[in-house]
Amino acid sequence: MSKSLSRRQEFIAPARGRRIAITLFVALLLNWLPWNGIGLALRPDFVALVLLYWCMREPARVGIGIAWLVGIFADVGDASLFGQHALAYSVMAFGAYVLHRRVQMLSLRQQTLQVFPVLLLAYLIYAAVHWQVRGYLDWTYFLGCVVSAALWAPASLLLRAFCRPRSDPNTL
């Protein structure tokens, strides 16, 4: 590619299925890290971030079905109520599908403002299930949503860099 093209004009090739699967698996592993104390309240939902990214970038490959399947794996790994993450991720994938054309035209800062309500919707589903099962809900439950939205720009840049092919195989 010519260096005269700006980042906005750069052509982004479709991602390979293997890279999508690797990023989703790594996100699941990050979600399964043992968190405690204030770190548990501030823990971002890495799977939600990665799913949201792929649902917006590759809506034909990663959609509601993949989100539901990854949500089932997240439920099993977290030992949470079966279907909680699957429902939240499926609704979030639908929101991402609705917004994917709009978000692609925006800068990362503006994307964060568009992604936050979608993440908030997923956290509202978590909160509703938590409230039904345990009978109470604390406002600190939503801190993870704010942290996840704040991590949208770095996660998006990291995933874009991971999936970008090298321009010259002889360079590092």
C-alpha cells in the first residue's frame, strides 16, 4: 500500500475465521482470570468487547448465533446462571448489527459513545438476572460497563493490528 493513503482510506481485508476464534478464546481466558475486591467491580467484559468488535467489523461472519455460543461458554466458565451471558451477548450482537454501518464511519472517540449504550444493555441484562436470583443489586455492578466502554478504543486498535496483514514479509 502506498504511504500516501491515510488510515481512514486504508483498505481492511476480511478477517480469517481462525483469527476471530483465537481472539474470542483469548477474551474468554481473560474473563476467567480470578478477580477479587475492587478489581471484581472494575473488571471489564473482555468477551463483550471482542464480540462487539467482530459483530461490527464482520457482521456476516460473527452474529447472534456466534454470540449465543460464546455466551454459553462464558456461562460454563463463570459458573453463572446458564444462559445469562448467552442472552446478553445475543442482544448485544443484535445491537451491534443495527449500528455497524454507523460506527464504521466514526472516529474511535465517537465509536465509544455509540458502543456504550450497547454494553450498558448487556449489563442491564446481567443486572436483571442477578436481581432475580439474589434479590438485590448494587450500583457498583455497572462500573464494569464504564471500564469496558473506556477500553473500546485500545481494544479496537489492538484487534485491528492483530488482524492486519504485513505489507512486506521481509520486514519485522
